[in-house]
Amino acid sequence: MRVSAPPRGGGCSTDTHDFFTRKEYFVKRIIFILISLFALLAMAACSSDDDNGDPTPAATTSATSGATSSEPVTLRLGYFPNVTHAQPQVGLARGTFADALGPNVSVETTTFNAGPAVIEALFAGEIDISYIGPNPAINGYVQSDGEALRVIAGATSGGARLIVRPEANITTAADFDGKKVATPQLGNTQDVALRSWFAANGLNAREQGGNVQVLPTANADQLTLFQNGDIDASWAPEPWATRLELEAGGVEFLNEAELWPNGQYVTTHIIVATGFLEDHPDVVENFLKAHVETTEWINANPEEAKTLVNQSIEEITSKPLTQETIDGAWANIEITYDPIASSLAKSAADAFELGYLDEDPDLSGIYALDLLNKVLREKNLPEVSGL
């Protein structure tokens, strides 16, 4: 609205027309101000500013909304081609993640062979969410002073076993003295579990003052060494524990589940880069919806799930598992969304006792389970707890 200014004269005028002109001006001016104020209030009601002063579209949701993101987002997802990383392989194959995330979220996947490589990629800003083992997640959290990542859900419990070569004549814990025992990688989840079990049974690795030779060795290489008699035992994750039995004549000495309450301990869980969680809580929530739905589907359809996982493994590695191997491995794992937080705390304490961590870590902030529990409530499923 445009309002003309009143005439400016050198003296006072008693002209009646001039009086009404000024009166009309002030009436119009008041109307203009009122209209402007209402317009500003309406604009404020329809928009909000983020911490940087940038307008946030009304369709972009908070952590509690769960609606589909209105802005294009790329979710960079990491996982292993392994039976203990079943959900991403099944969920991607069935389109569950794509459906839950919506058309504005594209998923780029990267597969890894070891947890430390996942942490390196997360530190470098190359991935946003990944399935990973517990000890690498602990290391990443500690190394970043609790800043880089959060655990947002569980994925797999169990699936690690101590397999011995019959010719090594190992029938008791004491028989490991002087033997060669393999683990997948120095400081990884199985390596920590093995060394802690040795310590609890009065044994130690050579570098820790004992007489057991612990050989961190890639799982594929362990199979050959086992077959050739170059190692006596292996604390191996599935499906490698089953392969050592079927292809190298190994015998189970211990199932790690026997060492944990209710036989449950975290083998795989999900981490998210803290920045991605803060910037895209709606995407993370929808991802977790797909994760929970996929977990339920796998448990209700194990044979179909095994087929999809094996197809994924073949596509990525060109080497599918035999049906006997995947059946044997599957029997030793539990597919779950519960992070089994108490087992993570023990793993951290064990890693500290073994000298893999410089100080006893404070993991009180490592879990961010509010979005998972929101999803579980909506599905009338029991909530899970952190530390």
C-alpha cells in the first residue's frame, strides 16, 4: 500500500480540506501499519529459523516426527558381506530401506572387511551409517573423545566360537599353553574375547607375559593355516567357525554364548556419524524403521533370508557359501535390534584390561536409542536400554 505524505507548508492552515487530508493520511497510515504487523506475524507462524538463521521448510521434520525428508539426502551406508550383517543385505534386496526412506533419500553402499576400516571411513566423512562390531565402535568413540559416533541399534547377537584342530590334543583350557591360536585381527572383537578368556583361565599371550602364541590373521587365511596344521585353534566369527569345522575338520571347544548371561552378546550393531544424526534425524528414524521391519521379517522367514544373504555374499565376493555352511552359521546367531548394551560395557572393560585402551572408557554417551525406541513403541514392541 502506498500512502502520500501530508503537505508541508510554512504555516498553520485552518482550511477544512487540509484537515481532512491529514486525517485521512493518519487513518491510512494506521491501517498500513496494522496490515504490515499482521503480515509479519503470519510469516513468523509459517516458518522457523535454524541455528544458522537459515529458513527450515515446514516439511523437514524433527527427531520425533518420523516423516519423509523433503530435501534430497544421500545416505552412505556401510556393512560387511557376512551372515552377521544380515539386515542390510536383506533390506536392500527386498527394497525395505528404499520404501522407508522415501524418494528423496538415495542410498550409497560400501562394503568392508574389517571394523577399523569402517571407523577410518567415518572419521574421513565417507560414510554416515554402518553395521559394525562392538570393539571398533568403542575405539572410534574413545579416539574421538565421544564426538564422532553413536550406537543407534543392535543387529546380531552371538556367532563366535573357539574351534580346535583335533590333532592339537586340546581338551582343557590348560592345553592351550604353548599352542598357536588365531584371531581375525589384533584388537578386534574376537581377539579381545580370546585374550580375556585366556586371562580368566590363567593363560596369556606371549606379548602379555604368557606362553600362548596369538596370531591375528585374516579369516580366509586361517582356513588354509588350519588345514595345513600351522595353527592349533581359532576364535572365529561365523561363518568362518562353521567353515573350519566343515572344511578343515575342526571341533568346537567353546561357544562364546556360554560366557554371557542368557547367551546374548553384541556381535554387530549400528553406528551413525553424530553430525548426520543431528542434521537428519528423520532419515535416521526411517532407516531404523526399515531395520526393525527387516529384523522381524528375517526371523519370520529364515530360509528366504538365508537365500538373500547368500546371494548378496556371492554378488560382493563372487564366492557364495555352501548351504551346509550358511545353515550351520545361522544356527549360532540371533538377529536382533537390541544392542545388548551390557555386553558392550564388558567388552570395553576387557579391552582396557588388555591394554588396548589407554584409560577405562566412559561410554555413558555412546548410545542414542531414542529414535529406535520411538519406532518400537509405534510397533508395540518392547523398548531397549543403553548403559
